[in-house]
Amino acid sequence: MVRKGNPKQVKTLNDLGRADLRVSMPNPAWEGIGGRIEEAYVKAGGDALKSAIMQQKVADKTTFLTQIHHRQTPMRVLYDQSDAGPVWYTEAFYQQMLNNPVDLVPIPDNQNVVAEYMGGVVKTAPHARAGTDFINFLMSPTGQAIYKKYGFMPPA
């Protein structure tokens, strides 16, 4: 995610290693997305890119590690405290849906990572029928249309 118009001309994950770019990064110490993004850095530019963003730029304070939640990244981009920040596609999509002035820089499939969400009903659930109904709704055409509307991919 970058500010509308992409003023720093971020084109790839490798650009996040540039010295002139302020990056907002989910802290991998407590957010799973942070570790997934580090995987993408390695895919894009090897350990050198990961080290540049997560060590050198953290040390010189041009990479900000979130302190509360990865949703700090959109706020930092919107308030011009960071130039770019890797986020789930759905987060950038949501910010655009709100008409916030952000753009999305796509990550090529061969560098990107995806997350899978799981759902199920606990065997000893006190309201198992409600759980089953909810899972059935999520898997229904209506549930899947809602997921798609907000940028999620259908189940594989």
C-alpha cells in the first residue's frame, strides 16, 4: 500500500529496501502477517532484502515495526508517516473502498505469499447446529460472493 499517486514510485518489494523509503511493517514478533511478509522479501530479493528492511532500516528508523496491529500501516501511510507498507490485499482494498487516498502496488505471484483461513465446528460445541449453519453460509454462493466482494479468494 502506498499513498495515492505513488509519489515515491514504489514498483516492487525490492524498492522497500531503498534508503529513501519509509516502510511500515507488521512486527513479526507478534503478528503472523509479519513472518509471511518476510518470506515474500526473501522470495523477491533474498536474505539481503530481508536484512536491509528488517535490520538495517529498523536500526536507522526508516522501517517502523507496528506496535499494536498491522492496521497501523494504513494509518501511517494516510498520515504520511510511512511511504509504503506491505499489507494483506484485503486491507488495501478496504481502504480504497472507503475512498481513502491509497494505491495498491501488486506483488507478482512468484514473490507473494497467501494465507488460508480455516473454519469448522468444534465437536463439543454447545450450539453445534449454529456452527454448522454458519459454515454452510460461508460456503454458500451468497457467503462466497461476500468474501469475493472484499477481495478474498474462493476455497481451493
